[in-house]
Amino acid sequence: MSRRQDIIDELKDRLDNITVANGYQTDAGALVLVGQAPALSETDPQQALALIIGADSVGYQGEDKQISLPVTVHALVRADLDDPAAAAEAVIADIKKAIEQDHNLGGLLKARGLVCGTTTSAMREQGSEYVGGTVSYELLFAEKWGAP
């Protein structure tokens, strides 16, 4: 596998672990999708997460390529909950707790290579069955030429 694949797998593993049994506020880790926006049906959990990988950029290119990979974690909460805005904020807090355990994703990133981006709360649009938010990060890592 490549370093990029390892990083994505580590992020998904951390998000999968978001359960009340693991000390989080929510069970949002029950449904984690990579690369696609979730839609919750009646049989799905009340919360879901989507990990969206952006287009990377390459900085310095010497012996290694220095990569900056943007990722965004989307929180989706059913709007028919008692307090969907509070539930969305709880999921956002759980995302941060899960991802920000260390600054290098267990050694996969450069030292302090986990860079926090923006956090947003999505306002419920009229007629929407969902509310949510996003947490974004920039992931900095090195890649060998021809050996990603």
C-alpha cells in the first residue's frame, strides 16, 4: 500500500471508533463512508460520517516529494432528533477527539503534520431531513519517488 492509502485507512479507523462505548458522545462511527456523501434512511443510524479526500499538492521535490493532502470530515445528523443542532455539535466534537489524538497520525505524517482547518456547522435548509457540519484538515507527509 502507499503512504496515502495508509493515511486514509488510519483516518477511517479513527472515525470508525467513534462510539459511546469508546468514550465518545455519539455513535457516529457506526456509518463512515469514504469518498461519498451519506444519506440516511429510516434503517440507518441517526448520525453518519463521510471522509472526503481533496486534491493533493506537491511542494518541495528533492529526494522526497512533500505532499499536502486536504481532507474534510462531514457530519450528518437526522433532523428529526429532539435537538439536531446540539447533536451535530456533539458529532463535530467527536470527530476532533478521534482525529486529533496526536499530530502525526501515529507516525504516518511529518512531525506536527496534522494541520487543523476550518470547522463549520451546517444550517438546516428548508425541507432538508439532515443537519450537520464539517471539520477540515491539511495532512503533510513525504513520499519517495516511484514508491508512494
